[in-house]
Amino acid sequence: PAINPRLPDDPLKSFEPIGLVCRTPLILLAHPDVKASSPKTFAALVKAAPDKFGWASFGQGTTSQFTGELLQRATDTRMLHVPCKGSAPAMTDLMAGQVQFSVDTVTAAIPQLKAGKVKAIGVSTAKRSALLPDVPSFQAQGYALNADTRLAFMAPRGLPPAVRDKLEKTLAELVATPEIREKMLANGMEPGFLDGAQLGRLIEAELPVMRATAARANIKAD
């Protein structure tokens, strides 16, 4: 909705939030030759040379691009955006040195980090990722950045309250199940339940931020 004003549905008016079940942090990655290894050293390096460094996202208008734009605003830096056709091409460009940085999911980053083909600068969430506990968060180093991808359940607006409540309760119980939590973590998703009301407030608060980010960075739907 932040990049396409002609959608047939409204995210708040057309849907009934049931619950958020998990999140996937994003991470700023760097080519091994880049002389930065933390949010602070990244900010110092890039701020000294505006528009010199390139960064890859996994596509125009994706969570990756939005997070990269929010990251630059938080750190007062400016880089050249290179939108790729997916996470794999972005990672390939980074490993080849075609770009110096990329913003990707923690899940996609782990294999290449373990192989030493890229290095981690910082995660986009307020807290460190349970999947990469040694990587600092930007927020912990003084930068106002808190962004991630999320998996949430929604229903058509007007769902009978009893049905909505039963779905919400069942979803909460499932997210609390050890087996489900283990499967989420194994797939790079960090479990954490928010009920329908909390999810609705999150969407309502985030939409103006995303619209402002899209306008500022001229992000449009392909």
C-alpha cells in the first residue's frame, strides 16, 4: 500500500488482524574487503564518501529496499541502490564485489557468513538475532532502526467475533508449541506472538512511516 495507491483493498479497512506469529530480521552485509565491521564503522566510512558505495537489495519495493533506506536515514549515510531480481543475485553481486554492501534476510546470509564469503555489519531489529547472536544491532549502537519481515494472519473484515477470537486463541497456542517454535527457528524465523489488536496497531503505526520512506526514496511498484 505504500508504493501502489491503486490497490483494490485497504490494509486496515479490508482485513481483520488475527495475529503475528514470527519475524525475520534483516542484516547489512559487506564484501570482505570493506573496511567496516560494525554499525559505527560502517556509518563513519560511508558518511565520509556519499554515493561512493553501492548496496544491493533483492528488488524494487521489497522489504530489503525499505530497510536499506531506513538504515541510511538512521545512520545519516547515502549509498547507490542496486535493485536485483531476488536475494540470490544480490548475494552474487556482493560476493563478486560488484557492490560493497547488501541488505538481506538473516536466513539467506548465514551460509555465506559461515563460508567467509561476506561479513556482517549489523542487524535491523532492536535486539540481536537469535540466529546470529554475535552480530550487533544498529539500535544498540545508537541508531534508530527497527525493521524486519513478518508473518501474520489476516481475515476478511467482518469476521464474526467468536470466530476471530477462536482463531486468535488457536494461533497463540500453536506459536507457543515447542515443535512449531523449533521449526520456525530452523527456517530462519524468530517466533513471537502478537494478538490481533496489537497487530492492528503495528500496521497502523507503520504505514505512515513506509509511505514517507517510499516518497523520500521514490520507491514505486514495478
